[in-house]
Amino acid sequence: MKRFALLCAAALAVAITAGPAAAQELTGTLKKIKDTGVVKVGNRDASIPFSYLDDQQKPIGYGVDICLKIVDAIKAELKMPNLKVDFVPVTSQTRIPILTGGNIDLECGSTTNSVERQKQVAFAPTYFVTGTKLIVKKSSGIKGYDDLKGKTVVYTQGTTNERAMKAYNDEKKLGINFIPSKDHAESFLAVETGRAVAFPMDDILLYSLRASAKNPADYEVIGPFLSDDPYGIMLRKDDPAFKKLVDDTVIKLYKSGEINKIYHKWFESKIPPKGINLGFPMSDALKELVKNPSDKGVEACGKMKC
Amino acid sequence: MDFSVFFQPAFSGGGIYLDWVLSGIKWTLLVSILGWVIAFSVGSLLGILRTTPVPALRWIATIYVEVFRNVPLLVQMFIWYFVLPEIVPTGMGDWLKTRMPVPEFWNAVLCLGFYTASRVAEQVRSGIQSIPRGQTDAGLAIGLTLPQVYRHVLLPMAYRIVIPPLTSEFLTIFKNSSVALTIGVLELTAQARQISEYTFRTFEAFTVATVVYLVITLAVALVMRVLEKKVRVPGYIGSARK
């Protein structure tokens, strides 16, 4: 009995001393990952080349590669070399609620870091910069935004491009007939089948959609930029320990120059599944951000005011 | 919870977010009610055909029912919207895609109507078949033609018998109308999603949608119950309870 009491006291002492220390080390997402042994990563299905599925339905891409570097850093931090990675497919519409709801820990797609989204989530340093343009059929005769007057335009629900286009439409009173769609592939299909004349989207995604079309020569991407869209990996906000780990990992990729290798792999080489080379060298804006990493967001309505 | 969000100015189109909800309700009602008109008329016809003595007619109706009720509604929605315009002649396809007014809306109405028709057909058939064979024979014996037997003997009873299951189908069409959001109809569920996306007020948006669906379906159920009572035949089915 005496021995049992002693044991209890010892256990209690250990609990008291170890408890707060452990809690101090691990909070939020890192604690969740440690407890469950799984890190959940949100991926997209058609955000080429950032986050999409290869012919074996495996998530790949520029964003996915960077996320996997973060996963490596988590493994090292938690000393869990066998940490399991679960990919969870998300869409433009579901990515924020799924992240805030805790079903994913990182979102690796093509998400614009906007001031408005920052009220809900946090962003890692920007890893790509793009902006809204239009994809149209060459035969449509559309040369600029004002030619869309009274025409049908398809948009992917939940994107910043939707907002930029709608704000422009309201401002210029174009009377555009909008049809919503759930992902980029379906939106492009609407343009391909002639259901809509144009699809506003980040220009890089438009170039990759065009490259994977049946007849790329039938389409053109027209500007000028309707909005600026810096992409960032999303994580839950108010989680400083995890944010620091993610930021440090991304910044390390930038400082070491490893980012150039990853960039080259996805934007200047042949990529699966069709072996297309996007031939899209790093923009000056992105080079600047690699030199001076930033997680600053943009206003939601593009160049128009909300 | 903060429902004041519905009175905030909406992101686009002037108005407030409540206007988005109202517009969603309008499209939900339009899609469902027009869909039901198709479902009820086509379904009744098919249900009758399934009980006729002519084998060819029975076969046509059976094939229709089995095809339309066994392919998922979502798949049918995509077929109407994405596939049909590509397999008809180009001129007609172009009309379906761009020149007809609100193509996604009419696609949804037709899809929902023809899908639900297969289910209505089965209810009508079961109603007709639940009437004892002797009534048909008696009708024919007194010199009525077969169409007259249907018109004056079988159908008046059959419809009364199947009011409860038809009520369920009618309610289901309101709920199934939410599938129309996948082809871009901004009905109630789509508007709820859109509001939650623009305001990040997911809980409030879907709470309102839930309440609206409940109000619509409860109102429909109530109307159907009154109808059932009104057309009841004393001494026949359903009148044991006073």
C-alpha cells in the first residue's frame, strides 16, 4: 500500500512537472499532428501546375512540393519520421471551411492571399504572383473586358477572380450574364462548348488550361490584369508556433535557392500527365518576393473598389 | 450567431444578402413546381401505360422507368446540360447552350421533371393495380370502353389511394432541386453557399436555408393533407378514422 502511494505521488510529480512543459512546447496544429500522428494536406484537382492530380490520381505540383518540404520540417520538429500524410481534396469553395474546421492542416493549391481571407486564415509567404485575365476562343472576337457587354461569362465559385470580374461588371454596367461553376476544368469546359464566351481566372492557370486543351491554338488569354493575386499556402490563424515553422521552412527554401529548382521543375520543364512545358520563367515580382519574403495580402476586388 | 449579416449590403448587384436568399427561394420554387408539372403529367401517363393490356406500351413505359430511376440524378443533370447539346445537330446545340433564355434553369426543370416522372409512374401504377380486378371487369361488362374504365372507374380511386406516396415525391422534388446548383442554377442551397463564402457566416446562411426548406415542405405537406381529406370517398379507403 505504501509502495502504491509512493508510486502515485511519483506519477503525480511527473505529471505536474511534465504537463506544463509539454503544453508549452506543443500547441494548436503541431499538437494535433503529434496526437493524431497524421498531417492533413488539402490539394486541388485541376490547379495546374500548382496542385493537381497525375494519371494515377496522385496529388502533385509546385505547391504540393513546397508543402511536402513543410511536412519534412514537421517530421523533424516533432521527431516523427513516420508521420502519415493524408491528402484531402478541396475546391475553391470548400478550402476555407475545411481548413478552419480542422479537416486539413495546410492547403496547398492556388489560393490568393487576400486581406479579406486573412480574417479567417493565415498565409505562408507568397510563393507565386499572378492576376486575373480572361480566356476566350479566338473565334469569339472578344478583345478586352468591355467586349463582354451582355455576354455570358463563366466563373469558378469562391475565387477572387469571381469578385474582380463582378466588381468590374458592376462598375462598368456591362450587364454580363454570369454562370457559376464548381471547378476550373468545368469552367473551361463551358468556354470550350460555347456555353460561355469567357472565363476570368489567374493567368497562369489559364495558360495551363489552354496547354492541356484539345486544340490550344483555338484559345487566347487576354488582359490586362484585372487584379493582382499573390498565392500562399493556407494554414489556420492564431497558431504562432505552426506559422513560424511553415514560414521558416518556406523562407529557407528561398534563401538556399532550392525554390529555383522546384520552380524550374514545374514551370520550365515537361510536367505530367501530358508532358507539356509551360515555359513560364519566374517573374520579376516573384524574384523580388524570394529575396524579401512577404505574406502581405491584397484587396479582394482587384483593381476596382468593393 | 449573428443574423444581421442578411441585412448587410451584398457584394454585388446592389441590394442586401437577404435579396440573395429571396432570389434563391424564387428559383427553388420555380424549378420544383415546373418540374413537378412535368413529373405529374408524364408520370401519370407512364403509370397508366404500365397497366394497359398492350405489351408494346407496357414495355416502353417499363424501359423509361428503369432508365430514369436507376441513373443518379446528378449524372442525369450533367447529361442534360453537358452531353445533350453536343449530340444534337450543331444549330440546335448552339440554341440549347446560348440562345435559349436561362439554359441552366430549363435544363434543371426538364431533368428533375423527367427523373421524378419515373417515380410518379410507379406510384400511379401501384395505385391502379391495388384496385380489385373485378372493377375493371364490371366496367367492361356494363359496356364501357377501356379508356372509359380508366377515366371513370380506375383513376379516380387510384389517385386517391396514392396521395400519401405522391406527397412524398412532391416533397422530394423540392429537396432534389438543390442538385440544380451543380449546373449553375443559383437556387436556395447555392445562394446559401455563396453567402457563406462572401460573408464567412456559414452557420447563419445554412440555418436560414434549412428553415426555408422546412417551411416550404411543411406547407406542401399541409396542402396535400387538406386535399386528401377533401377528396376522400366516405365508406372507402381512409375513412375508418373519424
